[in-house]
Amino acid sequence: MSFGKKAAERLANKIVLITGASSGIGEATAREFAQASNGQIKLILTARRHERLVSLSDSLIKEYPQIQIHAAKLDVTAKETIKPFISSLPAEFANIDVLINNAGKALGKANVGEIEDEDIDGMFQTNVLGLVHVTQAVLPIFKAKNSGDIVNIGSVAGRDPYPGGAIYCATKSAVKFFSHSLRKELINTKIRVLEVDPGAVLTEFSLVRFKGDAEKADEVYSGTSPLGPEDIAEAIIFGVSRRQNTVIAETLVFPQHQASASHVYRS
């Protein structure tokens, strides 16, 4: 998507940290930042799969030779590594301007009483605690210069819970209220808190949820036309490329066939 000259000017030379950048929405967001800024941007790409980050970095540098990228492994569930990671960033990437809290996942669709302990822990550690710890590590940088954007990737599931999603929905609801509280805490600053809540998006999300069962993952999107990760990336870049006094506080993005987490039309 072309965001125009003004957006490119507002994004120029920003330092953007993206968690979960190795695929899906995170990867698409990195590509969209590069395009919207005409390559005049610095990206910190993090995820657990470092080899995918390197591939993404190489691809972006080939397309935008002037772009600067720091690709590094970061597991947001390893909380003891987060502050050291931020404090040890190369000098040219240290003064972060935008944080995209994208790392997240769903695991299984079991009902309460039958949910695996490791699935409960995995979702809360990634979707909630990881997001909180990364935010806590980056926020002092924003406060020191009284500017910065925090973009939290929520979900329609944080607004509309459904059977079989008790833990995932609870984690995304936590993201919503964490975002609300943080926005109110920062009301006397020039730090913006934005939340983007996707509906159905065709990524590795369902494949991860069903632990590699491609047939079950495909059933989620059967008879529908889901969003692509680039659709969410466009919403993210739109929010952070607005004038500084404009806060796109919440963005709920559905594909045409969806009206809520559970209200879906299938052809």
C-alpha cells in the first residue's frame, strides 16, 4: 500500500522494534514499514527463529539498499533476557521510536478442565507476560525523550470470547485492558498507545494452534476469504504515521465474512 509523502516523512529515520517478526503479521509489518518509508527506516527484527529473520533482512536490504536492520533472536517468554537485550542494542538502534508488540499465539481449542498446562502457560507467557515485559523494558526510552508509539496486537477474541478459546480470549482481553491502563498512565506525555485487533487472518496462526495439523488449520478458513497479514500491517502503519497528536487508539479489522469472533458467514 502507498501511504504517501506525508506518511513517509513522519516515518523517516524512525527506529522500529517488532517482536514475532519471523512470519505472519510481524513479517508483513516489517515489509510495510520499509515500503511506507521508502526504505528510510531502522528496523529491529526479533523472534525465536533467527534464520527467518536473516532471510527477511536480506530480502528487505536487497529491495531497499538504504534501510538499516538489526535482526536478533529474542524469546519474549524468557523474561530475564529482555532488559539485557534492549540495553545491549547497537548504538544506532538504541533510541527506539516505535514498539510493535506482535509476538503471540493460540494453542489448542480444548474446553476448560481439559486444557493442557503447557498450553495455558505458553499463551499467557507469550501473549501477556512477554508483551508486558518488553513494554516495561522499552518504555523508559520513550519517557526519557517524551515520545514514542506502542502498538499492541490484540484480537477480536479479546472482545468476543468463544467456547474452546477461554485461555486465548483471556490473554487478548488482558492485552486490551493493559493497553487502556497504559494509555491513561501516559496521558500527560507524548507517548501513544495503539491497539490493533484482527479478526480472521490467514497466517501460521491456526497451524500453530492445531500443532501442525494442516487439515484442521485449513478448516478454520474453509468457505471464507480471510484477511492477509499485510491487511493488518497496513492498519499498524496507518496508526503510527498519523500526526503526533492523533491517536488511533483501537482498530478492529474484520474480513467481509466476519461480524464477531463467532459470527462468520461461510459460502
